[in-house]
Amino acid sequence: GVSWVLSRLRIDIFQPPIFGDVVRGSTWLSAIDKYFYHRQFQYVAAYTGQPLLTASSVWGVLDVASRRVVPVPDFIREKTAVHPGHAL
């Protein structure tokens, strides 16, 4: 009876890739609070390591019946781990 809902998204583009570029992406959970999960993203040029873009997002858990954000349920918290200190 719950679903993820995107609350905020910030994208910083340093250099857009061009057709044929090989891109390496990574994402990690950076923080959890009562209502929200904070996820980070990084994309770099695979051969040079040059940063192409970084992004951060904030996700909430929505109770589908009431259409309200609810505290993150324990069954979700138990399956996730925060990876602090991951460099962008």
C-alpha cells in the first residue's frame, strides 16, 4: 500500500556527453531521515574520469490510499544502508 515519490531533484551538468562517449555512472544512498531517503548520482567519462554530471534526489514514501507521505516503514529501512562519505 506504499509507493516511492520523488520530492526534490537537483542536477548539475558540467559537460554533456556526445554521441559515442562511454559513460560510467554510480549512485548511492547518502542519508535517511524519518520521512525521506537522499540519493546521490555521479556520471563520469569512462576513459578520462572527467565528471559529466552530478545529481541529488530526495524520495519519500507515499501511502497510496491516503495520498500522503508517511514515515519510512521498517521493512524498507531494514533492507537499505547509507554510504556516507562517498566523494562526488
